[in-house]
Amino acid sequence: MDEIGEMPLDLQAKLLKAIEDHKVRRLGGEKEINVDVQIIAASNRDLEALAKTGAFRADLYHRLSVFKVSLPPLRAAIADLDDLVPLFVAEYNAKAGRQVKQIPDDVWHKLKAYHWPGNVRELRNVIERCVLFAEGSVFPVQWLQLPGDQQLSVLTDTEHLICLPLDGSMALDDMDKHIIKTALARTDYNLAATARILGTTRETLRYRVRKYQLTAKE
């Protein structure tokens, strides 16, 4: 159960009863059904602190916290990047048919200097974009596009320059979608022409167009 800290108090009471009685009743049903389940619950909030203030049921908290595992955010475990980055690079190499093998020192420096407010999900999105737009075996630093990075030119053709805000007001996926959507509009949604402007292949661009549910002409 993900983000259990967001569960309303009335539903928490029902969940606690189901856990204690090992019985549930379908919505609209009259017969109770015996269940034997194990519950793994996750939250990005401090449930113990919420339980003390009454914002989360203390009895449910103690029932769920038989075994408690605390996972630090990525910003507090930057050393994990040494394992996570190669893992995600290999994953998207396989998915997109890329051969990214070299990660330059300046890429590592930027990755380890960033705060990662979106944790591992944000890291995965960054790696996915960079691998998909990679031209060869070297991880492309220009596609990191981390908030606060001073890389403003997102297209190789200065005639088609697109500028993005670097104040954190746009999520990384929103930046990626905006770049592709703008480039498509400037080429009358021609996939091949847009791929040339972005310096990538049609196959890679086609993948991103599908992901963001955009329109393009072959």
C-alpha cells in the first residue's frame, strides 16, 4: 500500500478492522470473506509523528509497524548513484537499442551535486532521456537539463534555439515534452526534420512522441 499516510481516517479504521478480524466484505455485499494477507505499506511522511498528533491512527500505525524499514532520500545517499546510474543506463540501452558505456566526469559531478527532490523516480527520468538522445557510446551531458544547470541551448541548431526556465518551475518530463512539442511545431510536425534539429534518430523521437502522446508525420 503506497502512500498510506494519505489514507483518510475513516478508511484507516476499516483497514485496521480487516487486519484484526482477517475478514472483509465487498462493497454492497452482505457476506464476510475470510482473508489471509500480509501488508507492506509505504509513506514519505513520518507516520509516528502523525500518530502522535492524531493525523494518523496510532493503533493502525503500531499494527503495521511490526517491521520498520527507513529508506533515506537520494540526496542523503548520493553514493547510491554509483550503482543506480549504470543500472538505469543498462536498462534504457536495452529498451532503446543504445550503446552508452562511457559516463564522463562532468556528468558524475553534476549528478552528485544535484539535490534530487524527485528521488529515484527523477533520476530514472533523467537517465532515460540522456540515453535515448545519446549519439554514441558517451553519456550526453547536454541532455541532463537539471534545474540550476546553465545549459540553455537545448537544440544544436541556433536558428531553432529553445530556452527553458532554470528556476525549477518546470518538471524534467515537462521540459522534455516542451522541447519535442516545440520542435515538432517548427517543422510542421515532420518526424525526420524534427529528429535532425534535435540531433537524434527517428526511432528515438518516435518513442518520445508516443510517450508524451504527441502528433507527428512520418
